[in-house]
Amino acid sequence: MKLKITLLILTIHFAVGSFGQTSRQEVSGRVLSITDQTALNGATIILSDKPTVKVITNEKGDFNLRDREPIKSITVSCIGYKTQVLALMDTTKLPLEIYLAEETYEMEEVTVSTGYYDIPKERATGSFEKIDKELFNRRVSTDVLSRLDGVATGVLFDKRTATNVNIRGVGTIYGNTSPLIVLDNFPYEGDINNINPNDIEDITILKDAAAASIWGARASNGVIVINTKKAKQEGMMKVEVNSNVTLGRKPDVFYPSRISTANFIEVERMLFNEGFYKNQEIAYTNPVLSPVVELLIQHRDGALSSDNLEQKINRLKSLDVRNDFRDHWYQNSVNQQYALNLKGASVKNSYFLSGGYDHNVSDLESVFKRFNFRFNNTYRPIEGMELTAEMFYTRSSTDRGRDNHSSLNTASSGRTIHPYAQLMDADGNALAVNKDYRNSFKENMHQQGFLPWNYYPLDEYNHIDNRSFNTDILLNGALKYNLPLGFQLQLNYQHQRNHNNGEVLYGENSYYTRDLINRFTQLTPTFSTPIPYGAILNMNNGRNVTNNVRSQLNYNLSSGSHLLTALIGGEFRSNNYESNSARMYGYDPDVYTQIAVDYLTRFRQSNTNYISSAIIPQGLSRTGGTNRYVSYYFNGAYTYNGLYTFSASARKDGSNIFGVNTNQRVVPLYSLGASWLVSSEEFFKSTWLSLLKLRLTYGYNGNVDNTLSAFTTINYFNNANITGNRYANVVNPPNPSLRWEKTKVINAAVDFDVMKGRIGGSAEFYWKNGMDLIGYAPLDPTSGFFANSNFSFRGNVADMRGNGIELNLYSQNLQGALNWRTNWQLALVKNEVTQYFNLYVTGRNFVSSGLGISPLVGYPVHAVFTLPWAGLDPENGDPRGYLNGEVSKDYTAILNNTTIDELVYHGPGKPTTFGGIRNTFSWKQWSASFNITYQFGHYFVKPSLSYNSLFNAWDGHGEFKDRWQKSGDEQFTNVPSMIYPNNNNRDTFYQLSAVQVQKADHIRLQDVTLSYTFNGVRRGKLPFQLLELYAYANNIALLWKANKVNIDPAYGNSIPPGRTLAFGIRTNF
Amino acid sequence: MTSCNDYLDVKPSKSMTVPEKIKDLQALLDNTTYINQSSPISPELAADNFLVTDQVWNSTGLSVRNAYIWEKDVFNDFFLNDWSYPYVSVFYANLAKEGVEKLQGTSASQVELDFIKGQALFIRAYAFYQLAGVFTKPYNAHTASSDLGIPLRLVSDINEPTSRASVKETYDRIIADLKIAADLLPDKVTYATRASRAAAYALLARVYLSMAEYTEAARYADLYLDIKNVLLDFNELDAAKMVPFPIMHEEDVFHTCALTTGFITPSSGIVDPSLYSLYTADDLRRSLFFRIDADNKTVRFKGDYGGAASPMPYNGLATDEVYLIKAECAARLGEREKALSLLNTFRQKRYRTRINDGLVLESDQAVLSEVLLERRKELIGRGLRWFDFRRLNREQSTAVTLKRAVNGKEYVLPPGDNRYVFQIPLEVIASSGIPQNPY
């Protein structure tokens, strides 16, 4: 509904009521397009006051409408056109000629939802950002959330980290940083990827306290409210179909810099001459050696002539395993999506039915299938009562393909594949690659009856069947009943049940199975295989059940110039999860049989010359738990004269956060807000400023972390070392003063519009104060509390503050045959730690790449700190730093004694300025848009060379070729010289030094859309009302970056996704 | 609100719990990673059992390299090190002990409570003793009250400030706790990873020996041998095996391992040839403890006394050590016959039966030398050699100057050198402000 139209309706009704008298019971006419005067077929004409009486225009655009009562007003609508309402008077000439204008951008009357109530944006005091259907559907994707990337102001998607969505920057330090996701009325507990984007009507993002505090203790990180499509209250059955296919390019395996094969072999030869491998050659664990080292050993032992050695090494020098990864490991991805929905309504009943199917084949041959089904029905048995029932069903399956090539290892210590490995021979057969143990050892064991121990990376996934299935059922029931005096009772219940099960079948020929069987194979007293021949099957099952019950009383009073809305409610919410896993040995997938094994005996391991011992991995586990919440809430708003709105909300949350005193389990949170619609004031007579609204809010949101406890808590585990007994780890030290995190938010905003939609938007200013934030405080190791690989303590140790500006602007640059519209999003975000309980004085604990957290008072939560750099030593190419203000090479002392004050602060690690500019063009049936996104103001630490990983993990950065080699090189390079023996602290110092930091600013052309719309109605004869063909290209290009080291700062060290291109069709019947 | 509170009383995770039952406390003490695999490794690195070639030395990490040549910079490259790891077991022990205190006077079984408390006190004392051996001067009755000891953390409260006690306070605390533990613990237990009365006596004997209080050491060794005096008969072990000793065998009374390192794994450390030459052909340990590489030269240690239950070298308490403590004390206290008889019983199980006809020695000094030689040969790779240097260097007759050569450079460690006391990790000094050891 458009604001303008609504006003128009009111005006006309008013006009009709005052002057108009009509006695006509029949109206005829023709509906035409205002732009090209073509007839509009399929336009709907209804009686404005009796929507059940309606006709549809024929192919000439003609209609004829009759009723038994005099016709006062008709409403003419047609898809793609603005709806028009016409008042009829006896003087009106017939037949009518009705010209409909094509839909263009208008200031819409936007309704925003919080999950508890809907509110017209006009009366909202808080910060709500709405992503409407059109913007949401601009992008083609399987999932929902990624469609907000680059179009929602102040919402940052950081692809470098796992939990990557932040609304208005981080509001916590080590607490949960993910926004709350609400589907319709309730938090969505399942995998967000279960939701079919074709079921989504729109999304509202709640940013400040007034908008989000109704969600209380889970609102600190902002709330994303997803609204699904619902049946409308009018009209006959409508069918909508959408289908598309997305083609994606392989990732660029050459993107991460890597040492050249020739250089790598050079290093191996140097190490060999130094005797580096001697220790490994004789080690009882038979550690794997690379082919070059094996050749060098053969040569040393006289089994290979010098000529042959050089010849063989020269051949290896010409290889690069990345060619094989590119050609044989990856493929182009293909995602298909099909969606269909039906909706319709009668007087008492309306329904919505949808189905969706997605079929994605990834670049690693992983196959993802998802089937969605949804049914929504609203029944109005009596006046004032509405019953809604809804069901979502999602079934998805993933059949995993190959592993990511970068996760391949050749030793359990995390050694990568050597750069001259070959995965395939000229005839297309998979080749074996040295892994885990020396080939001579493997061969020797094979001779003694062991299974072949070769590893064929390219073939391995053919022997492993890794599938997972997910079933998600969501049932939702709601009752709304209107009580007298403007009260309404609302009851909601939601049940969500999610089951996931997976199985990994390691076939009997998989390396995994052969390796495990071999390791346990015993030679004495007789040859035996404690792990039986056959496949190994891992199974896991998980179940997650959530129940929500909510009862709410709504109140609505509209009297004269007073408008009062209020609601009060309470809810219970319980989430119960359980999972278990099991394993079978000697499994025969054909007949589902397995063989019992001895889990008690410690078997000596063949790969350690029968020195180390182990028990057979049992793979049995069971875990479970329950999260519970009880909440009470209130929300109210009062508007006077349509000009001034005051809002208030309060919420009290309780949870079963562990071991906390009852009074601390419950936290009260509230907000207050006010807005002033200046442009509607009598005195405000601006002709050009069509909207001016000021808003101000204040309040508190919370953040809960149920993993913490006020008491000492321990976690039970199975299989202690040595004994195999159960044992416990301490998770939390006692912390009687544990509290929930709170964020105070002040938001001030202005909404404006100039010349009726030509230019407009909103500007928001906010100040956030995080209090009692959960954080890690480092501890003196003497305390003995060791958890999460650190001597540190997690509790309410920090405060922070942040502020920012968000601009969301639009301009209609051209209007007419060619439309050109620009939308611009800009977010400025700043934050700093204001308090942090800290025992450490050593600077090293705060050296940070800015992706992690280095909580230093006065600096951003994500700050880039490094150790000062004094260049390379001109004598020998050693990296140099500072110790007590003097140039030093005492790396251990530098790492341990550098104080916090001596660190180099570069800047924030997360962008401080970011957003997007989207231009949309339309011309006749064509429409196109492109989105440019940008991030500025942050820094990153580039990957660099570590001689330790080069020597031990076969993994070296390409900057090896630029290393210092002779005096004078220090003028051109910062890469330290190679020394032997290596000094790990020298590597560490170099990697943590200031010389690694780069500016992360960049601009990218994110995506482009193009579409062509056939208006079936207008063209006549076509069997649809609307048909749209569209194309969408994503991840197009990095247009500009500040760094000169060939790194796309948006993706950091991981390979940026390849370009994708989608084609699709969308139609309505 | 009451029903609402009940609703919120459910615990969020099944595997997570507040340690308030006896089984929880036992589970904490059964955390073998922290309790049994957390002993310092530096005593073995700094002693003279193992030799490191330049190549191997060059290819290992900083702390290991530096501990080997008695250099200053150690324990600064890992969070879990010779200082912090034992303190983790102290934390677990304190938690368990406090758990017992909370359960006193409830329906919990007193026997079980005593068992937990005894284990906790033992584990704490074991960690304190190991720390004292690495980070304080050797016990000297004349200076012990002024020599800097270790921080004695007696409560689990992580906010408790860290300060160093004196060496006397440190040893007093260890002994007092062990005596209480010995009263509370059962004679024997199911798993050698748990403490028992026998283990407490063994540790008391060891502690008193290092304090040169031979009467007390002998007393506790006797008390131990009253409970447990069976020695493994090495004649019955198979020297052809890569790992000749079974896991948790009958001598193993408290099973602990030292942190793993680059060059002393349970079965591949290279042994000093002069050490190997001490073993005569009839000494069964010659083939049970060692193997010779294919080069016919390099001697490697394979005699991990814990049966290589983990990739970390065994350094726990075992009956053989108690036998030798008792024999040494007897020799030092002038009970020559007693010492000799113990020594012969011991040798019966270590030498080939047919030629093992018993030693006859005429002087106390000769008996002592023979006991110390057996001690030298028996306790390889168990971290005890370093402690022996620290105590035996006090007497001129047994004092040694250690020497090393790495990459052509010679390192010398004379008796009584400051370097017999390791440096405390810099991080600890920085965060607690306690005084560093002189270097």
C-alpha cells in the first residue's frame, strides 16, 4: 500500500461523502497504460467498498462492472502499475478511460516488524531498517542472510571470520556477537540455511534500543526479523513461480602466495646437507620424508648416481601441484533453484502454500539438496477472531565431495602437501603422494602382510561416503481475538523440531581405513588385525527441540488526535538438544553387518615400531542440554495529532544460566523514545521538503552467555590418557559476581524526503556503551587455571563504548522513459575499550592482527598491534626489533619484555567506514542495477614467511624469493635471511612485526543484475500476468585496493570466491 | 515466581556440572593429562643420561636446546611448561580438597572423602616437590629458611596473590601434607595413576633423601616396603621387545610422565656411551634398557619404566627407587649388612640368575658406592639424575662437573652453580612480580 494512494482513497471517500451522489449500477470503460497508451489486459476493477464485486479487463483493456447498489467508487489495479481509485458521480462520462501509471519508486508507507508487533515506520521512534521484497530478491542465492550483504546499512559481513555478521559494529568483546534471528514471531533455532529465500516477504533489522529492547537479553547484537510471505486477504488464487541456475567459477588456487618448487627443493637440499632429516630418518615413528629427500638419501647411500639424482630432481622442479588442484580437484559449481507458491483467500479463510527445491553442486563436487514446503492458513470463524496455523518442513541433504585442497595434509602434525606432488598421471590415473610414514616403511610392512599403505589424494573421496541429512519441522499456531474497548488477546505457540543425522562411510579401500587397520595390526605373537578388515562407519544423530509459548494483550485506542497502542505479554521458551554418535568396524555396507572389536586392550602401534600404544577409537558419545528462558515484556506508543510519538518498552528476562543466584538470573531492560514529524506541522510549509522527521531513543539491550557460570564448573570426558577412565576438566573458575552483558544505546535520527521522492533518506547517530562485558583476563600461570589453551579467566571484565553514523540515501536521478535511481549506504563505526581487567603487562599478549581481539583500554576492540621493526641487519639479514628502546636481536626478550607502550598501533582491524552504492536503471521492460561496495579505515596483517613451517610443514610463503641474501638486500626487502638452525622466535618476531601491516581499504563491484519483464496482461494472449527473465552476476571484481601485496582484504588469507553468474525466470499467473 | 525458578533450575549442559559429588572430585583427580603427564622435563634435559648430536640439537625448539646447555632462556616459548604445568595439577588438587571440605558433615562416606583428600594432598605435594627441584636451591638445613622457595598455592582461588615461600616452608609443607595423605589413603589402589599410602611413603622417602635426612628417609622406605616389596624380575622380561616393560606394572606405584620433548622420547634418546659401558654383560638392563642402531654405534634408550604408556618419558614413583633409597640410607647410617642384603636382593632381579651369587663388600664406603652405582644404572630417564646431582654435589666425594659440547662449543656446569636452579618463566615474573632466580 502506498501512502499517497491511501491518502487519495480517504480524500475521495470524503469527496463522495460530501458532494457525490450517484445512482449508476453499471460502469464500463477501458484501462490503458499512461506511458504508451496500450491496453491493459487482466487489470482488476473492484468496488472500493465491496471488494467481492470485481471484473477483469479483456485484451482490449475493456471492462464492464455491475452491482445492485449504486456504484460510488471503483479501484483499478494491475500488476506493475499503480492502483487507482476513482470516485463516480452522475456527471462522470462513460465509458471511462483510465490511465494507469507504471509503478515507480514512491515513498512507501512501510510497516516494520519486531516479531512482537508491526508498526508503521511513520510512527516508529526507533531504528528499523527494512529490506523490502524487491531488494531482497535482487540477489540470487540459496540462503537468506547473504542477501543483506552490501545493501543493509551498518550491517557488516566479515568473510574473514566464522561468525561474521555484525550490526553496528561489535557490542561485546568475547561474548556472543551474532545478531538474533527471528523468523516471523520467534527466534529461529535451526540452521538459518534451512529457510527458503523464496518464502521471504521482507526483512526488518532492529538496531537501537527502542527497536530491539523488546527482545531484551538477546538484543545487544541487533535483531534480524524475517517475515515470510502470507496469504492476502483479497482475491482469487495466485501462482508465483521462480527458477534460476547459478554457475560459479573454480577458486583460484594460485591466489595464496607459495614458494616456488625450485626454491623449495633448494631449501630441502640445504637442510639435507645440514643433517636436518637425520633425526627423522632414524625416528621410531618413521615420519614421512618428501620425494626429494628420499632421492638425496638414496644418492648419499650410493643407490643413485649423481646424474640420475639431478635428472630426477630437475623433473620434479618443473612440477607445481597447484596445476593439478586447478585441473583435477576443482570444477565449476552449478546451483539450481525452483520455487512455486500459491495463495488465495475467501471471506473466512486465506491460505498460502509453497514448495521449493534447491540442488547445488559445489566446486568440490559436494551435492546439496534442499526441499522446502510451507503451508499457512488463516481462518476467521467469527468477526474479530483470527486463527492461524502454519507449518514449515525442510529436508536437506549434503553429500560431501572432496576436501578443500588447503586442508590436505601429509602428516598429522599439519604438514601440507609438497609443492611438486603429482596427483594424476598422463593417463588420468590417480597417483600416490607421500603421507604420514616413509615409503620404505610402508613397503616393508606390506611385504609382511599389511594392507597397501599408499595414499591417493585424488581418489580418496571416491572411497569415502560422507552424507548428512537435516529435517526441520516448524509448527506455529496463533489466535487473535478482539476484546471490547480496543483490547486484543493474542496467543502464540511454536514448536520447532530439528533432526540431523550424518554418516561417514570410510570404505575398506580408503586410506583412512587402511591406515587405521595397519596401525593396529600386530606381528606378535601372531599376525593379527585388532581392527577387522572392512569399512568403518561413523554415525551421528542430533535432535534439537524448541517450544515457545507466548500470551500477549494488545491495546489500541484511536480517539480524535490521540493514538495509543500498547502490549503486554509473557513467554516461556525452552530449547532442548541432544546428540550421539557411534562407530562400527568391519562394516559391510551391502548387508549392514559389523564386527566386534576389543576396546580395552592397549595395542602397540605398528607405525611406531610397536613402541607407542593406543586403544581402538570407540567413537561413542552422547551429549545434551537444555536452555530455558522466561520473559515478560511491555511495549507502548502514544501519538498525538500524528505529530509527536512517545514510545516505551521494558522487558525482564530470566534464564537458566548456570549456578547464578536467582536475583542475577533475571535482568530488566528498557527503552524510551520520541519522534516528531516536523513536516506535518502547521507551521511547516515547505514545498520542497516533503518529509522531515526527528527521532530520539534511549535504552538498554542485553546479551546472554549460558556457557558461563558463577560456580566452578567441570566438564566430563571419556578416555583419559593412560587409564582410559572418565575424567573432568575445569571449565569455569568460581565467579559469584557473574552478570549478563548490557548495552546502553542512544539513537538520534532524522528522516527526510525532498521533492516527493527525488532525494531522501535517513541519517542516524548512535552511541553505544557496553557494560559488564564478558572477556578473558589473562592470569598468572601460577594460578593453575588452564582452559581454552590459555591461562586466563572469563568473566565480566570489560566495558566499551562505540558510536557511529549511518546514512541511507536515495535519489531519483532520472524519471520518465529512462529511470535512474541511486541508493547509497554509508556506515561509520567506531568503538573503544573503556575498561579491561588485566593482569598482563607484556606487550606480546596484545599483538594482534585485528581479526582477533586485543582489549587495550583506549583502543578499538579489534585493533592491529605489532612489535616495532628496526629493519634487517645489513650484516646477515636477521630481523631486528627494539628492546628497551635499543635495536635488538634478542627475539625471546623482545617477545616477552616489550611493554604495551612500546607496541606499534596501526589502527582498527575492522572497517570503520563501509557501505554500498547501488544504481538501478529501468527503460521500458528492461531493468538493470549494479552494486559497488566499499570498506575503509582498517588494517590487516599479511601472511609472511616462516622458516619453521617451511622446514617442518613444507609450507612457505612466496616471498622466500625476496629474502635477504647479501649485504645491501636490506634496502629492498624485509624478508629475513634463511639461517640454520632455525630460531622459531626469530620467525615469530618477524611475523608479528610492524612490517607486515597493510591498509585494508578497498572498493569492489559486488554484483550486477539485468532483467526483462513481459507484462502478459498488456500483451494479451500470454498465459501469465507477468514474466521476468533475469540475470545476476556476483563477486565481479575488486576495483581498487590500498595494498600492493595482491591480497583481497575482504577475504584475508582465504581464497576469494569465484565469480558466479545466474539466470532465472520468475512468473505470476 | 517459585515455579518459574524451578523452570530455570535445569542445567544447560548434561556434561557440565558443579563439582560437588565425590565422583566429580575423583573425575578431577583422574584427569591424567594434568595430574600424571605434567612433570618437568628440564631435569632430564639438563642431566647426563642423554646425548644430543648437533644435528638433533639444531633441529629442536628453543627451550629444549637451552635446557640442554643450561642456558638462561627456557620455558618462554610455551604456555604449558615446567612451571605452569605442575601448578595446573596443584589447582585441580586444591579444588578437590575444597570439595571434600564442603562435603564434610554431609551424608557422604567418610572413607571416600578421606580418599579424595589424601589424593589431593599427595598430588599437590608431588607437584610442589617437582617444582622445588627445578626452581629452588637444593635443600640445605642451614640456609633453607632464607633460600627462596616456590609459591605455595593452597587454595584454588585464582585471585590469590603469588609470592615465594622459603625453601624450608616449601619442604615443611610437602612433608606435612604427605604425612596427612599417608594417614588418609588406602595402602594400594586400582590404578597407578591414583595416589595410595604406598605412594605417599615413597615420596616421603624421596623427599627426605633429598634433604639428607637419612633416618627419616629410611623409615618411610621401610614403611613402603612393608606394603609393597615385589620387584620385577628382569630375567622374565623379553629384551627383544621394542618396549620391554608393561604398562602400570607391579613396581609402578605412582605413574607420572614428564612433558614430551624433541629428543627424549620414551624410546629413542641417544645414550652417553660412558653410561652404557657401566652395564656388564650379565646385567639384564644392558639389553632391556638399550638398543643399538644399525650403525652398531649409537646406543638408544628403550627402557621407559612406564612401558611407554604415552609418548612422554616416565618419571613416577616405583619400588626399585625405594629399595635403592633404603639401601643408600642404610649404608650411610652404618647398617652395612642391611644395605648389602637389600642390594643383593635387588641385584638378583637385575642380573642373570646363574652368575648372580651376591656381593661381598667390606667397607661402608664401598657399599655406598655400589648402591649409588646401581642407582645410576637403574633410574635412567626418570628425571632423578638431576636431583641426585643437586644433593650429591654437596659432598666433595660425589660432586661432579658436567660438560657438554654442542656445535663445537663447550659448556661446563660446576657443582653448586646458579644454573642448578632454573629461571622462572618471564611471564610469571611479569604478571606476579615474584623475584627471579639468580643466573
